Amino acid sequence: MDKEQIKERVDLIRDSLIQYVPFIKAIGMEVVDADIGKTWTRVPYADHLVGNPDTGVIHGGVISAVLDNASGVAVRLALEEDQSIATLDLRIDYMKPATPHVDLNAFAHCYKVTKNIAFVRSTAYHDDIDDPIATSVGAFMLAANRAAPPSAEAMQALMSAA
Amino acid sequence: MEILKQAQDNDERVDLAALVEAIPYNKFLGIQVDQKGTEITTILPFIQQNIGNPVLPALHGGVIASLLETTAIIQIVYETKGAVLPKPIDLTIDYMRSGRPQDTYARARITKHGRRVMNVHVEAWQEEHTKLIAAAQGHFLIPALDEQN
């Protein structure tokens, strides 16, 4: 893939993420930057994401959701041809609580793709990726649903029909 | 948390439904608690907002992970009668089936009750309990017994 193709894929994935995936829209997640097999995402701090009302710290589940999603985007950006994927497993290590009222960033890197499986590492952090809030490793099944990957047009048609 | 502290002071079990209601993210996902005796089941009623794949459609994996984690936390709070929420150390989630657009249930079992660390196993299913959609194994940090006031 050349730079232009990456940009096209990134735009497609970013648009389909934000416009057509209800949960991603609900937590306000966005793709900030991307490269082959790599993605940088952000979730702005929001009151409905809080897991401990005493401290205002966001719920561990939000971090799991963000790492899962960032990992999935990195897999799609590592594939020569877009195809449907599914998370097989995800191991998350929580290093420190997120700081209240600060946006959450996540970087994901799909470092190996085989015929059936893709392997990904991800990190959630605020400003410094070397001071992580949480890290994850995951495996994704490729062509998980034996169906053609949803194109942006197909997603659009589906959502407007709903 | 205030609600946990109050229950502890009164030497009562915390009202789990009220606890879930007091946590904004759980409320946002729509998580409910069903308690029959000492058996606790969490329920995640289907809502459109929790969809992660609109084509299948399927629940977002992160929503399922959040349900599993919350179920573990509730089980620990119930069994330890702690005044603070347990902190996740790690969580390993296996996804077996895609989450269909319907209600999801989860139940947790404490596999090892340590002094500071709890090892918990959690399962999530939909129509049939034997057909798990996901399971998780995780460690959670609790204040050591002698540190609790």
C-alpha cells in the first residue's frame, strides 16, 4: 500500500467507525492517525464513562472497549484486502488508573498477520505512551463471518434503511 | 464508595442494584442485577447503542468485556463486603460467539480469595447458559484485610 491508499483506507475506516458503529459513537471514540497496521485513537473524557463516582476515574470496561476497538482497526489496516474480523481473545493489563477529566489515547499495532489470524498489541495512555494506563495483547480471526466485508456504501444503505 | 461504606458500617450486604445504579458507566450500558439468594446474575438488556457491528448485527466486544468486568467487581464486593471498589489488575477475555442483538447474562465465580488479590472467572451467555458468548479470567486488587477500616 502506498501513502495514498493508506489515507483512503483510514478515511473509510474512520468514517464507518464514527457514523455507523453505535457504540463507538456513544463513547465518542475517534481515529486520530493511522499507518499500515497501526492506529492512534482517542476517547474524550465524559461523565457517563466513569466507573468510580468518588474519584471520577473512568471504568476499566471503557479501556477494554477502546483497546479492543483500536486493535481491530489496526488489524484492518494491516490487511491487503478489507475483510470482516472478530476478536478471539484479548488480555488486558491495568497499570494505573486513568486520570479524571483527561482524554484517553490508545495506540494499536498489528505486528503479525497469518492466513487466518492477526496478532495485535495495544497501549492506552494520556500523554506519554511510556507511562501506560493499560496494555493489551489480542488475537483476531480473519474472514470471521465468511461474508464480504461491509463497504462504506453497504453500511450507509443499511443504516439509512434502519 | 459511600454506598459500600454505609453497608459496611451497618454490617449489611450492599444493595447491588443500587450499587450498579450509582456507577455512571454501568448505567450508561444499561446493566442490571438479579439476585436470588447468594446467586448473582447481571443482565445487559439489548439496546441499539451497544452495537459494535451493525452489519451482523452484533454487540461490541468492549461492551461484553465491560459486562464481564462489572460482574466480577459486583461478585467481589458482595463476597468481601469491602468499602472500596476492587481494582482490575488484568483480565483475559475469550470470545466464543458474536453477541446477538438480545439480552445478555453473566455470572462470576471467585476461584481464589487471596488477602490482597482475587482471582475471578466470569461467563456470559444469551439464550442458553451452555452456549457461552464469552468468558474471562482476571485478577483484582482489594485492600488487604488488615488495612480495611
